[in-house]
Amino acid sequence: MFFFSREKINDLVAECRGTEGAVLLDVREADEFRAGHIPGAVNVPLSLISSIDIPKDRPLYVYCLRGSRSKSAVGALRQMGYADAKSIGGILSYKGPLER
């Protein structure tokens, strides 16, 4: 299994913030999101990914706790027509302030 480095997720969060129209998507459960998330992230739990209400032309940067759920979410999103969705790993590797 491939694990993302701390630098990788931080670089990709910065890339997301610099990409016009991009959405930082947290696919953890709502209680995990409330406990702390990357500032500016939108929460759509993996269990509810099929009900996502984001335009399909928006770039999606997807994260979870360790990276497994974000990879699953990206697979589902691509099947739903989100061509520009990428897994950026897990919040455990994120080095930066969290929002609560």
C-alpha cells in the first residue's frame, strides 16, 4: 500500500488552494470532520459520496484519515463522471492548522 508523505499532502493542499474552482473534499464521517479538518474543506462522507452536489467540472482534492477512503472515493467519483478527482492522502500526514 502506498502512503502519502507529509510533504505530499501539504503540497497538494497548497495546489488545491491555487487551483481555480478546486474543492478540498474530506470523506471522513461527520464526527471525524467536526473533531478537526483542513481549513476550507467540504465534508461528504464516503458513505454518502453518491449524493455529492458539486459540479462535475470542478477539480476535487480528496482526503480522509490515512488515504484508503479517499482512494475509494476517487474511484467512485470517477465512475460518476468526476474526471478531475485525485486522492491526496490522509489528514494524519497533514502538517498545518486544523479547523474545528
